[in-house]
Amino acid sequence: MREDGSPVDPSTYDYRRAARAAVHFASLVDRWWQNLRRVVGFDAQYFGTVEPQKRITPHAHFAVRGSIPHRVIREVTAATYLQV
């Protein structure tokens, strides 16, 4: 991406994919937390923030209370992307 947020090579940038990602971002994050809570067996507490990247696509940062193995996080993420 350039400084102004435009793609370096517009012919290879997938605008439809970026638009779909932005539109479905909230439901994707919500489904991810639902799936995580089901897997770990307790109401995982978290806080976070969502911020736009230069190309206006959303980007999230979260902190979770407690300890959840990285393997579980990766598996939940893979399963969530298959669902959405």
C-alpha cells in the first residue's frame, strides 16, 4: 500500500474481497468469540479495539483474560473462517 492507502498494483488488488471483508468483519469477530467460548467451556472475558488500516479495512486487537493455548486459538480461527 502507498502512503495514501491506495494499492501499489491496482490490477492485482482484489477490491471485492476487501469490500466483503469490511462488510462481514463484525459478524466474523462475533462468531469467533462464540466459537472460542464454546471450545474453552467458559465465558472468555476480553477487551479490544478495532482500527482501520491504511486501505480502510478493519484490524482488531484483543486481550483475553486467562490462559488459552495457542493451538486452540489457531483451531478456532480456522474453523470460524470456514463458517463465515
